[in-house]
Amino acid sequence: MLKPKQYEESLNRRLATAHTNFSTSVSAQQRAKVLNEARPLLDAHLKCREIWEALLLADYKKDGLLNDAALQFLLDKQAKHLGELLLVRNVDDLLDLLDEDEDGFLNEDEQILLFSTIKERMQICADELCNIHEYSLYKELMKAIRSLESDIINFQRTLRLRTHDKEISLYHDIGIQKKEKFKEQWNKIFEDFATDCQEKMQKLKEIHARQIEELNETLQKDVEFVKIKPKPVMKELQVREKVVAINERYAEAQQIRNELKSLEIEEQNRVENKILEEQEKKRKKLLKRQEKEINHVLIKNSTEYNKLKIKMQQDEIRLEKEIKLHIHDITKNQNLASRLAEKVGMTRDELRRTKEKSKKLKEFLADNKKVQPRRKNLAISTAPASFLPGTTKSKSIVNKVGAMSTVSASLGYRSTSPLKYTLKNVTKFNIKSDATGNDRPVNVLPDYMTSTSLTSKTGKLLKQSNKEKDSFPRLTNFYNDKLERVEENLI
């Protein structure tokens, strides 16, 4: 790299004069303008490394978002470099240039866009150096550009690893929430099952108590109608008593009567015992049947409990597999996105340069084959560098950048950065996650609902267990065509 003094001397030697403005030379004004533009960009890759270190310090929370305070810290640390490379002076200028989604924060992609914008400016300036035939500076600046491209790949890898770690951590939390919700659901199911079993058992006991009461009432009513045959001896003594009494054998009749009295007492006791025995048999039969019903209900409850327990274990195994599968899918999407991003970072800019070179070469050869009048050739040879053959739209952008930067420097204020014209050409890495950012308004659809990228697939997995937000009704729903308030639509 040339030292400042040597650089000024070589610059003065290379400046064109009125006596050296041949057909291949460039006007002194255009040369000075391009060289002044290139001067702060020769070591831009080294400045970008310093900006990156300051950016890491600004994002001390490591949440991937730089708010106004973090951006102010970054500007306090690297105000000179950011002013030279991005033409920004305050936080509003930086947000106006880089905040593509206009949310007031710089996410991971917009942080990488900071360096990609600088690289794009270096590329445009390098093309201008080539047009004014400053090949040594062109070579040096292209070397710095490729070094910055390699640094950008490393920068985006660092931010992507942070984002991926946050996604995995977030899904681990989601997995814990799923398990806790699963346990709460099944605890509620088992509590409801236990309550239901107790209610069924209580109802069964009440039914059994009513059955016993009904049986007692029935047994008391049926006591009079119980028919038990007396013993044959008693019938025979009754007949003998009547025969003996008719024949006036009083002593023998009295003896039979006494014997009958003792037999009647014994028979009455026997009948009462028989009745009690029959009642006890009916009670035991009822109790035995009730016991069978209770055992049947207990066995049925036990079977249902075992079925619930088996289903809970199956659902738990399925949930564990689902969580592991989602973690595997997230990891797979992350690895694939990382590989694609690195491949894009290593190839896209080089392929774009190759395509641009081929286009310029084709235009140059086509122009050389044409037979042009001498006056036209002289006009082309003495024209500024931005109008020489091979000039593309990117070079006109440089002229706009230089002109607008000069005007902004003279006025001391700039509302829109001239570098915004170059943002459409930069390489995007799609680092930002659809699920780990800030909460969005309820009426705004998340990115994963309208995209099919790898980050959107991960966002679907990360958002599936979160509570869905109810969208606010439209403001027009509150008023009719006459702009009168409609109260019934407020519900």
C-alpha cells in the first residue's frame, strides 16, 4: 500500500494536463474526482473490521437487534469511518440508509448490509479506477474488495450462529412448554377420571342402600304370608286330643294338651327361626350381588385407568419424538441455510463481476467493429470518463453519489443517502429469523406465512405452540356509509 506522501506524489504525476489530453487520457477534473472518491476506500476492509468489533460491542445483549442507543454507541466509536464509507453523520442517516423494513432497528441482515453497501461502493469506485486507467489502484482496491467479501462471509456466519442458537434455545423452551402443557392436560384428565369414578361409586352405594331398605320393607310385609308346614306329630296329637276328649278321657286329653303346648312353642320358634333364616338368605344374596357390582365397577375403572395410562405413555413418546424431529428439522434447515449462504457469499459477487466484465467486453468489441466518423471518435475520446464506451448504469450511480455527497457536504445536511441506489445490487444472506424477533402488530402476518424459505419453515416450527393473537377489527367496521358509529360491530 502506498504511503500518503508517495500517494500524493504519484497522484500529481498522473493528473492529466491540457498538453497531455490525448485520445486515451481522461480529464483532470474527472480523474481527481474518482481518485478523491477512492482514497478512503483503499483500506476500507481494515476499517470494516474495526466497525465490526464496535458493532459486536454495541450488541452487548447479543439479541441481533441494534436500537437507537446501540447505533449511537456505534457512531461514537466509529463516526469517522462510517462518515467516510457510508456518508452518514447520525443515527437517523444510518437508519434511513440501512433500515429496509423501517422498524427502527437494524437486524442481522441489515447489519451485514452495512458492510455490503461499503463493498458495493468500493466495486463501483474500482470500475471507475479501471476506466481512468489507474490499474495499480484498481488492483489494490479489488484485492481489498475480495478481502472484505471474505470478512462478510465470516461476519454473517457469526450472526447466523447466534440466530441459530437462539432458535434452538427457543424451541427447547417450546418443548418444555409442550411437556408442561401435556402434563397439565393429563393431570386434568386423571383428576376428572378419579372424580367420575367417585361419583359412579357414590351413586352405586346410594342405589345399594335403597335396595337394602326396599328389601327390609318387603321382608316385613311378607312375614305374615310365609307358609311353613307344621310337623306331622303335631297334627297327629291334635287328632288324638279330639278323639280322647270325645270319649271323655279327660286326664289323657289334658296330657295330650300339655304336650301340644310344648310342641306349639317349639314349632313357633322353629317357624320364626325359619323366617329369619330366609330373610338372612335374601339379604346375603342381595349383598353378594351388590358386592359383585362393586367389584365389576372397580375392575372397569381399573381397566379404564390402565387404558388412559397406556395412552398417556404413547402420547408422551409421540411428543418426545415430535420434539426431537422438529429439533432435527430446525438443525437441518439451519445447516442447509448456512451452506447456501456461504456458497452465495463466495460465488455471487464473483459471478456478477464476471458477467459484468463479459457484458462490457461484448459492448466494447461491438463498438470497435463499427465505423464511426472522426469527429465522433474525437468527441468520445475527449468526453468525461462516465461517458466513455463501456460505461454502465453503475458508473452513472457513482456520479450521482459523488455529486450528492459534494452537495451534502456543502449544505451540511442530507435527507437521503446517495448509497441507497446501490442497495438493490448487494448480496443478501437472509440471516434474520421469522420467530426470534420482536413482537409484530396483530394485524401483520408473520414472514413464514407468506414465504417458503428455510427460515420460514423454521419459523412455522417455532411458532406452532405460541398463542395465536386475535386480529383487531378494521376501523371501517365501526362506521357505516354515512360515517355513523355502529355499536353492534364493537363486540
